[in-house]
Amino acid sequence: MNKNSKSSAFKVLALSVIVGVALPVVALAAPYTQQVNLATADNFAVLAGSAITNTGSTVINGNVGLAPGSAISGFPPGLINGTQYIANSTATKAKTDLVTAYNDAASRTPVTQVIAAGTLGNTTLTPGVYTSADSTFEIDGPLTLDGEGDASSVFIFQAASSLITAGASTVILQNGAQACNVFWQVTSSATLGTNSIFKGNILSLTSITATTGADIVGSLLARNGAVTLDANTITNETCTGGEAFATPVLPNTGVGTTNANFLAPILVSLAVLFVAVSSLYVIRTNQNR
């Protein structure tokens, strides 16, 4: 091998090593919103602190939990397609996990965008962390959450005050976005408007009220106050792939798992390093000839 060939080979080798080392660093540094780990609270469609009250023909598809309160009313006529955990150790553990998840969601950074006036209607958003300029989120029209083709895409909304949805407003999920990966952290209380269609998990410090006919895919989780229902349908959706944390079987705690979004760049860098090592072997072999 002549001197120019050796020089070129070593340049290729050096570049391969630099790329192989830099890729995972850049990938890990890139903004990626991790799912909020609800742990055992993920098993509940409705979870409250003081009381759960219902009027009318509400259907809850999932478990119902209450702690430390014990006042649950309106079932029947409401229907629970799941198990009730009232003021017991399972409900208490789920409430503890809810506090941890709430604090996690509230502290997430960096913020992707501050929503002017907190108005989310007639808007399309991509994965990330969102806050409101006036502390309140209001959905007064269709809100589209675009997962950009990623089933693990996560949306976190941080409301320093309240969450209010207008009557007949809708949350639309597209391109892989899933209700199980949408988190609404509410520092005060949440109110869902009449006949509105809502997607995601509400983690409220105080109370949650779903007015007549509101349809929810996700969960209503109130840390300290009550959940009030009125002829609603609530379905606790399970993620179809793209879930960063395993949902524990009650009453066990959850265990986090590695997300595929972090694994992919590492595999790519290993492949690059393999090419670099192979190049080095070829150079050494040619030098010995």
C-alpha cells in the first residue's frame, strides 16, 4: 500500500470513529419527551381523593379507585366495567403513584412552546411539553395532536391553574399519537364541557368535573378532590406499542423499560464502529504484505 492510500485509509478510519462516538451523544442530547410513569395509577380510569359522584348513565371502562375518601355514589345507574378499590391499600398505593407522576409531569423541561392565552382550539401540535401564558388551558375547538408517525410520541400539558374544554370541543389524535401518551397536569381543577370529546390522562391536583355527555378516552385522576360525572363514557386506553413503562398488575409497582428511541442510535453507532474496526484490520493486513 502506498503512502497516499495509507493516508486516505486512516482518514476514513478516523472519521468513522468520530461519527460512531458522536452519534449516540447527539441522539441522547436531542429533545425527546419521555412518557410519564403512572405506575399502578395507570390501571385506573377514574381515581379520586375525596369522592366520586355520578348522575345518569355513565359507563366507565376500567377500574375505579378512591382514597382516602370512601364516598362513591351513582352506580347504578352508572356502570363500571372494572373493579372498585375504595379506601384500601390498592387505592392508596395508586394515589401515591399519582402524586409521583403529577410532580414528574409538572417539572418537565424543556418547554416546547408557551401557548398564547392558553387557547388550544383549532390548533395542531407535535410531541413535546406545553405551558400556557395565562396559566389556564382552554380547548374551544378541535385540537389535533400529531404523533408524526411515532407510536411512542408523548404530549405533556402543564396548566398552572385550570383546564377547561368547551361544549362539543374535540381532541383529535393522528399519525400514531395515543391517548395513553397524552398527559394533562392541572394545578387546580379540570372541567370537560357538554358533549365534548377528550383524549388523554388528566392529573389534577384538586378536582375533575365531566359535564353531561362528555366522552373521555384516557383517565381522570384527581389527587385531593372529587371526580364528578354526568352521563359520560370513560375508557382507560392501553397503549398499542410505544409504551415506555410496563403497566403493573395491581397492586404491584411498575418497572421502567428502555425506550426504542434511545436504542436505535446506539445500534447505528455500533455498526459504524464495526466498519471502522474492519477498515483497521484491512489496513494492517495490507501493511504486512
